[in-house]
Amino acid sequence: MIQNPSLRAKRSVTKQIHREPVSNAEIHENVVDQVYQQSVPNLINSLIRRSLLEKTDGLFFLQQIVMEYVTERFIL
């Protein structure tokens, strides 16, 4: 069976998809690849600018429609 390399790479980036708001520290804990660890602040800001990630009371969460897409794309 041939596995899509980009899918394999996506799975190695994070441990899980959080459905509840998470702190910046929790995001850092769940980034597996050390290369991405250093990029987390820039990636968070990029997602916020694109309105894909929201921040309330110091916690981050995905828009509901984005969460549905991510769940379908990466989990199912």
C-alpha cells in the first residue's frame, strides 16, 4: 500500500486535535516536530490574521467550520 507522504507528514506534526480552547503552552506541548516548535508563535499569528483561529481569555480555538473541516480531513 502506498501512503501519501504529505498525509504522513501532517500526522507527525501534532499529537491530537483539541476540540476545546487551549493555551499557548498546550499548543507547544502537542507539536511533535522540533522544527515546528520554533514556528508556533508565527503560525498562531498567521491563523489569527486569517480568522481561522480565535483567542479569548488567553485560550485559542478554531472556528466551528474549521474544526469540522480539520476533523474530517485528518481524523476520518
